[in-house]
Amino acid sequence: MEKRDFESKNRYAISLVIATVVFLLIFAISYSISYFELQRVSNLQVGVGYEIFEDKLGHSFFNEQICNGSSFSKVSQDLSFQGRIVDDLERRLGKQNENVLLRKQFYSLIEIEHFEFVREFNQKCREDLNTILFFYSNNVSEIEDSEEAGRILGSVSSRNENLIIYSFDIDLESELVNKLEKKYNVTASPTAVINEKTKIKLPANIQEIEKHLQ
Amino acid sequence: MEAITVIVYISIYLGLFATTFYILSFISYSKKERVFYTDEELPAVSVIIPAYNEEGAIEKTLKSVLKSDYPDFEIIVVDDGSTDRTLKIAKKFASRKTRVFHKENGGKGTALNFGIKKAKGKIIFTMDADTTVDRKSMKNMVRFFKDKEIMSVSPAIVIDKPRNILQRVQYMEYLLGLFLRKAFASIKSIYITPGAFSAYRKSFFDRHGLYEIGNPTEDLEMALRIQYNGYYTENCPEAPAYTTAPATFRELMIQRRRWYFGLLQNLWRYRKIIGKRYGDLGAFVIPTALSSIILSVIVIVYMFFKTLFEVKDSLIFYQSINFDFPSTLNVNFYFIERVLFLFFSKPVVLFIILFMAVLGFYMHYASKKIGRLSGLFVNLVLFYLFFAILFGLWWVITIFYIALSKTVKWRDL
């Protein structure tokens, strides 16, 4: 058989160029979406932070009633959503990504602010909202235990409506988180501090956690 | 970066490159001038219909051929030792134009060869007994034979009245194949002719032999033999042929196992085709097809298990935020945002959307050639949902078969 000619060798070169351009373009678009999402989350965090400060100031400085306001539940819901967004950002951009760490620092700040708000809310309004301060680590040696403990706490949360969980990365460069660790004498991860009284290292049992809830 | 991620992106890049190349080839083909037989020049043709236990379909098949607007044709029905009423029904159509023969059961290849030996036409149509054709299909296909290098012409195979999910998925697979078949034809690289309905130049059988008996995919072997000997197969999308698709998972599995086993077996046999000597076919089309199969199977199997675990994780996640599953219709803002962000920030998802758009273009081409396609949206959704996993499963099982040195025959069916 005679050697068969190619229909057009140029077509291969053109196809290669087009495929490469499209390939790179898609990556550029996906990273743009990630960037815009990060910006959006940043704005959202600022908004939630502002709302918490506003509510707290309204109560402490202007003596506004916090018990019958609806802002508490909204802020709590926003905080929970933000936690999940930070979680997604970690998955998407990596746990060591600079932007993600920055968002986590700010998120930790809002969590502490919210935690203080809840303490006051419980006192002034005679509510019995439970709180768990969950200290975890993304270090290779501890991440598996931390993720398992996170899953268990997630289940506890879904079973108890009056429970708020605040998660803190103990490796985060945040002075406030470090102070919080010292305050509750947290030395290892994962650790759960329930209602500021009970400390459980390596939380592994739902019932064990629930028996300390009010 | 994980090895699987690298494999996924290599597959995507290869897919982009091949898709671009085929689309460009298709565009360039449509601008080319070709030679066709006029109505007066159309040669005599023989339509060979091997039949084995086809009492439920043979009548419809024969009626559809008899309605053809082709000026000069004969029909040769070869009953391959049926144990039902196939022969009796076929004999009702016996005439000067329709000859009916009976032989002992020996498989499709033997029945086709029997028919070819009896044929008087210069062009041979091979046709399954459960397939029907449009009035104009034969004429449109035979016109291509004016080009002396063309030894075979394939039609536009369409699944007839798909009913269940499996048939609908196959319906879409066949429709999407219409564009690719034409793109392959544009670079003279068709290496598969459908067994359901195809046309061959009789002189090729005379010079290069009849169908190979015992080959699990004798039609594919013939198409490769044509290429191997330096000839081509054309494609005529304006010639619809409607065939019945396997309706059960088992039937479909057996069919695909036979096809894929046959593909690998025949490609190995004609492996000399691979390389520059055979132009686009040997240097690009077959190597791309083989590497796509390997990469696709790895990616599909991996993605299947990854998706299972991700769904499990997501369920835990939605439970943890007290997501109200029973009221999912009442879609909430958090849910939408999370899904949008999680999906659209992943390059793979954007690539999938791009490929879906390409498939949409292929669909548009198919609907232009076949006419209005009913239930397109539902079928397309089913195709997106199930095809990849079915494709992976068929190949994995075929590979196991080969690894265990099992053989696949026609009468496994």
C-alpha cells in the first residue's frame, strides 16, 4: 500500500494552539471565580462582624434589650454559614493558603465576639444556650483526630438546637486564640470545652458530650 | 499534585485537542468538492438480510427496504437456521426482487457470506433483520461510490423508539456519534462500519475475501481490512437507518463486551495501521481513541468512587447545618451559594460544561441531519447521568474478560 498523506498538517498545529488557549482560559476563569468568592466572603465577614458589634454596643452602651430582638438568631445563622464557607475555602484553596488563613483569623475574632455575646445573652435573658469551644489542628499528626472530632461535634450540633459550637485552629497565628487556649488550659488538640466548665480531650462519643449540656 | 489530577488534566487536554481537530476537519470537509453518482448512473445493489429468530421484526424490515426509492435493487434474505417463524414470514415476501434462502445455523458471518455469493448487485448492503431504513437512504449512500477509492459507506444509525433509560442513553450515544463519524470521514479515517446497515463495493469482497467467520465483530474487521488495503469508508448522515437497542442491562452488557473485545482483537490484528504510514488514521485517530479509552476508564472509575465519598461527606455536612432534606424544594440561599462556589471554582466543572456545550453542537448537527428529535432534553439528561459510568463499566468488564483469557462469540447472545 502506498504511504497515505495527512489531510493537513497545519490543522494539527492550529488545533494545538486553540486547545492550549481554551485550557488556560478555563483555569483563569475558575481562579477568577475563587478570587471573587474570597472577596465576597471577606465582605460578608466584615458585615457579620459589624452586626455583632452593633448589637453588643446597642446593649452595653445604649441599654437596648437583646432578649426580644431577632438579630441574635440572624447573626448566629450568618456565623454558622461563614464557618462553612471558611471550611470550603480550606478545601478549595488549601489549608495553608495565605488568604484562607487571613479569613480564618478574622473568623476566629468574630467567633469570640459572638461567644461573649452568647454569654451575656444567657445571663440577661435567662437562656440556657450551650456553647462548645472546639480547638482543632490541621497538623499532619493531628488532623485525622481533629476531623473525626469535628464530625462527632457536627452530629451533636444537629441533635441539639440550643448548642453553638465555636471552632478554633490552635496553629493559627492569632493572639486572641492563643489567649483563649491559655484561659481554658488547652494543651492538645482536639479538645472540646463545654459550657466553659468541662474539658474533653479527643472527643469521641456523642453521649459523653451530651451529658454535659444543659 | 496527585497522579490522578494529572491524568484528569491530560485527558481533558487531549479531549480538547482532539475535539478541536475534528471540528476543524469537519469544517474543511464541508468545503471540499466531491464526486457523486447521478440518478442515471446508480448501479444495481443487493441488500443482504441475515436473520436468526427475528419473527417479530423481519416483516417491518423487509417492508421498509421495499419502499426504497432506489431504482435497481434486490433483497436476499438468509434465514440462518431460525427456530421460529422467521423463514415463513420472509417467504411471504418472496418475489423476483426478494429471494429467500434457508441454511443451517452458523452465525451472522456465514449468513452474510452466503448472501454475498448469491448477490448480483455491484454494491452490497448488509442489513440486520431488526433494522429499518428511510426511503432515500440507499440512494444517498450509493452516490458516494462514484469515488473509486471508497469501498464502504456507513449511514446514520439511529435507535428506533427508545423507551427505557438504557435505550435512551444509547439513543443519545448514537446521535452524538453522527458528528464524529462525519469528522472521521473528513480525514478518511472511519474504522468502524455499523453491522446494522452498511454498504460495500462487491469487488472488494471479490478481491479481499468475504467476512471472517468466528470474528466477534466481523463488520469492524471488514472496516479495518478496507483501511488496511488502502481504501476508505465514507459516511452519509443523510441516510438514516433505525435499529433496535438492547433493552436490558444484561443484553447491553453482552453486546458491548462483544464490541469492545472485537475492537481490541481486530486493532491488534491490524496493528500495522498505527503509525504515519496510514496518515491521520494511523498517526492520530486510532492512537487518540485508544489513549482516550485508557484515560477515560481510569478517570471514570476514580470519579465514581470519589463522587460516592463526596456525596457521603456532603450529606454529613448538610446534616451538620440542620439542612432540611424533606423541604429541598424550598431551596435556601446558603445551599445555592455553597453549591455554586464549590462547583464553579473547580476547573474540571468548567471543562465539563464546555464539553457539554460541544455535545450540544453535535446534537444540533444530528437534528439537522435526522430531522426533529423527540424527547431530546430528557434523553440528554439521562445520557449525562449514566453514559460515563456505563462506558467505564463496560470497559472494565471487557478488560477483565481479556485478562482472564475468555473469548467472546456472537452466540454468547
